[in-house]
Amino acid sequence: MQKYLEEFYYGNISPGERAFPRDPTYKQKGVKSLQLEELLLADLPEEKKEIYEKFQFACIDRDVVEYAQTFVDAFKLGARMMLEIMLEDDVP
């Protein structure tokens, strides 16, 4: 068990990194969002494109904080579940 903790500590296990592009549904939704973004940007003046770019970066910054908290909450929940299972009295 300690091996996993050490690997996690040294950054060799990164739960946040997934190979989403292998998922056809994810890829399809990504292509659709890029197509819509291109349509949106095609008709915007340069000033509005710059505002849109700043908006995108602000959303990414917000999402990083949200995803980090979600990761922490999910990890804690998993630990609580394991603790509950290990402390169950009615285990055969």
C-alpha cells in the first residue's frame, strides 16, 4: 500500500490526467465546441475577440480551483468509505 502513496507523492500517479481523446464521445463534443467557437469568433471584432479570450482564461482559472476542491472532496469520500468498510462489524 505504501508504494502507491510514495508514487503519488513523487508525482508518478496523477489522477487528474486522463486520456480523454481516446473516448469518442469526448472527442465528438470537443470537435462540436471548437466548431461553435470558430463560428462565434468569425463575426466578432478584434476587441471582442480579446475580451472573449480573457473570459476563456478566467473560466479556466475558476475551473482549476473547482476541480482541485472536487478532487479533495472525492478523495476524502473514498477514504471515509474505506474506513466504514474496514470498521464494519458484520463482515463475514
